Amino acid sequence: MSPAVRTPPDVSHWMARIDAAEPIRRRPALTGVVHADVCIVGAGYTGLWAAYALKQAAPDLDVVIVEAEFAGYGASGRNGGAAVAQVSGSREYWARIGGREGVVAFERALRDAVAEMGAAIAREGIDCGFVEHGSLHVARTTLELARQRAAVEADRAWGVGPEHTLLLDAGEVRDRLVVAGALGARLNRRCATLDPGRLVRGLAAAAERSGARIFEGSRVRTIAPGRAATDGGEVRARFVLQATDAYSGGLAHSRRTIVPVHTSMLVTEPLSTELWAELGWQGRESVACEHPFVHLQRTTDGRITIGGDDNRIPYRFGSRPPRDAAATDRVRRTYHEELLRAFPQLQGVRVERSWQGIFGASRDWAPSVWLDRATGLGWAGGYVGEGVAASNLAGRTLSDLVLDRRTDLVSLPWVRPFPRRRWEPEPLRTIGAAGIWAMRAIGERAEGRSGRPSRLVEVGNRIAGFTGNAG
């Protein structure tokens, strides 16, 4: 290992907590020419799960991972820590590709992914606080309750039974935690909460113990058949798998395939035992609320995190990271207000840290996994913020594709050539993004005030190509 690196000031609570206990040390950078059977670009969840699966299935395979910063620097170390059996793209969207049977198989595989994560975490002794207590999508208006009821009815129509999802009434929600104004909630039992930073760092160590090599501080500039090149070196391999998702903009061939969507999170100071009892939040369910959409978690160190996708922060020309400090501050204030709206008891509780991140969105707002055996180039990503569990499934699927194993995973509907569609060229992309985000933001505020569906949200989603979620 190289000397300890100073973590950036906007690093997540998860990574800062690790760094405080034991300074994060950057692995050596790639220099010269390195030969391998498989080169994976990106040491986040997708790349690490792929490497781990490959080494578990084929121990003699030479697997190299190349990472621009350090393992967990990106979305895998900045997310909300909910591993939910869900992906972006509606069931109807996926059925157009794989039929009803394909959707049923896909959702089953996503549920299995949560269980597989838990098994691997236990097997490798990764101390990330993994617990499968489910997720609650809370309704606080009659419109939101109607939507959650419709979601559960759709679950039943697609063969998803009450052992997986359930509609809770206000009293049943209150038995789990006290959210102000809750009228009910959709419970998804197939969701685990965890510490994302400890998972990604533990997974990197597990991949290394399995025999994979990781090079950090090595930004890949070029990916081509048989090679991945950085400023200081090059990996030559039969297979090159790209697992960069939202951070793909630096690669010329990816600039219009994935766009980054901005996210922010806050974390409170540790809460007292008395305050936790007042909140009634004795388990570690993941919680989501609407208008605006936010997600919350009870952390392993007794705090609450809150975050969401920030359609109030302007998209930046060329898919570059946003730098609008005023907009970022407004979002932070909004999330703090939403935290107090959900839990008024937290008035006076200090917000200890905030951080930002990005997730990746393809033009059809749906993820994909692919390997072209002729060129040896592979890809997985485009999770639209639903990647904690899906990345495990994607990594294992990439492993099966590389090893040419004809498993059920390689027949799932998200295994398809990438890209299907590309994002519009600039400046059309900037103009379109500004218009769509504005429509969604105005529409969501109108829904929150009126309690009635907004046509602006529907039109914005249709123009964007967003169809919803499966799972």
C-alpha cells in the first residue's frame, strides 16, 4: 500500500468514518504494461462484484481492476445504503424485451441478489451492518396512498405475493416507526440496509484475497479491444469490462451513452436512546417519502441519513459535474426541512455532514449488462440510483458471460447490446435536461400542494423516457 491519502472534504460520512478509524491507503498505481485475462475498469460495486464472482468461479483466471481514485470513491461509497430488489424501468418496459416470463425471472433474480449479497458478506466477514429489514415507501397524502396501493395491486398482477410486498395502514406503519402524517406505506420485504463504505472497502479486500489485483490512482483514458490505457500504463487482456457508470464521461466512446444525475445526502449527529424510542424506529428499515422524493436510513452508528436525486441543481453542459454552490445549498436546506417534516422530534438535532454524488442514467433510463465476445468488450451500469443490489446481479452476470456459462442470469432482459439509444448532442441535451427537470420539480410541488396528479410530471417523464421501476 502507498501512504495514506487525505480523503476529499466532500467525501461521504461512510468513507470519512472509515478514514477516521484507519486512514485509507491508496493501492499502487498502474505503471508499464500489465497482462491479464480480464481487465475491469472501475473499483465500485459492479467491478468488484464481477471480479469476486470471476475468481470464485475460476480461481486461476488473472483479473485486474483499474480505478481512477480509490475503491469506493464514487457512487458505491456515497449512496444511501439500501440494497433493494428493484431496478429502473417499468415492468411493461422490460416485458417488451423479455416478455412476462422475463420480467418474473428478472425480479426473482433481484430478490436473490439481496440474499446473495448477505451470504457473501457473511462468508467474507465484511462488517458493514447488513440487515434485511425491508423498505417502507411511506404515503402522506391520499394521492400517495393511492399510488402505493396501485403498486401493491400491480405486484399481485405480476405474481409478487405478500411474502415480498405488502400495503400497510397508518397503524402498521406506526408500529415500525413514527413518520409524521403517514397514512400508510408499501413494504418491500426484500431490502437490506448497510454501510456502503464498509461494504465497498470490504469487497475490495475480498477480491484481493481471491487473487484479483487492484491498481488505484490510475484513470483509464482509452478502452479498446484487448486493452485499457492510463497515462502511466496499460492493461492488455482478452476481456475488458467497463464498470464506470456515472463516471463514464471521461471516456470518449461513453460521452453520450450515460449522463450523470446529481445527488446529495445529509447525516445527523448520533441520536440518544430516548429520541430513538420517541421515533419508534427500532429496526433498520429503509424509508422513502415523496414530494419531494427522499430516502432515509438508520445507520449502524445511531444516526439518520437523508438524500435524494437533485432535480433542483442545474444540469451542466457536457455532462460535467455540477458546480452551482447556491443550488447545492438550497438542496441541503430542502433535505433538512424534509427530515424535520418526517420527524419533527429531530428539531435541534445537528446535521453533522453533507456530501454529493452522481448516478448514471442511460437514454432509456434503464440499466444493461453486455459482453461482445468478438471484441472482448463488456459493460454494466445505468442503474439510475438503484445499483446497490443490482450491481451484485450485474457483476455475477458479467462473470457468467466472460466464462461463457449458459446460466439463467445471461438470459435476463437487461442482457442486451449497449447502447441502444444515445443521449442528444449538446446543446440539445442541456436545453432538454433543464426543461424536463423544471417540469418535474414544478409538477411535484403542485402535487404536494393539491393532492392531485400533475400532468407536468407525466409529460416530463414521457419526454425523458423514464417509465418507472420494476421490483
